Amino acid sequence: MNTEQKSKFFQYVDTTMTKELLRFSKGRLSNDEAGKMAKVVVSKIDWNNSALMHKGISWIAKNYINQLYCLN
């Protein structure tokens, strides 16, 4: 993957993560908060973990929000 492709991929992941964090927070996060949080969450993802990658961005966002707000 070249630099431009990586940039577009991570832009997509950031945008998607932001949307999913907003959705699962059910109004607890603002757009700005979700955007900042998305960058943190995306930076922590182990892109080499095939089991985690199989789960997807939505699953990662949901679990992050659940841990953040102790929703389990």
C-alpha cells in the first residue's frame, strides 16, 4: 500500500470510527469529542491481529464505549 492509499484508508477509518462512537454513545459524546476519541482508538488498534480485524470497526467502537461508560 502506498502512502496515498494509507492516508485515504486511515481517513476512512477515522471517519467511520467517529460515526460508530457517536452511534454507540447514544448522545453522550459530541462530534468533536467523538472525533478526538476516534483518533485515540484508531492509534491503539493492532492492525496485525487478524481476530480483531475480523470483528471490525463497529465492534471495536461498541466495546470501547461500553468500557468507557461501564455499560456491560
